[in-house]
Amino acid sequence: RVIGVTCDVLEGALVGPVHEPVPCGPGKVAWLKQKGVHPALAVGNGDLDFDMLALAEEALVVTPPDAVNQLVREGRARGWPILTA
């Protein structure tokens, strides 16, 4: 159950452009909605995970101990748990 970039495969080789939506940033939410998935839990470690975390019923931010980025600030403001590793 991993969201990843997909494209066509021809004779065992990846070919052509990647399929839309590209699951990066807001594209993660577009992908989930396209599949009819509403996540119970989303775990993210960077700013490109924000939209997915905001969509989920529960969100968890994973970050290095000293990191203070937009996702950490927003996670604190929203009361999301922050796991430092």
C-alpha cells in the first residue's frame, strides 16, 4: 500500500511519461481521491506531505530532532504528533 509514480512498461523497461496525478505534494491528495481512499493515518516527513497529512483522520510528522521547517511548524499548530528520530 504505497503510493508511487507510475508509467507504462514495455518489454521490462519503464517508458513514456509518468501517469497523472503525480503523487507529490497536492498530487498525493488527488491520487487518493481518484482511488476513493480516505486515509485513517498519514505519516510525512517533509513539506510535500502537508496536503496528505491534512486530509487524513490522523497525522504524524516524522522529523530529525533539530528540524524546524514549515511542516513541523504547521504540525505543531494543528496538534499533530511529531516523532523525532
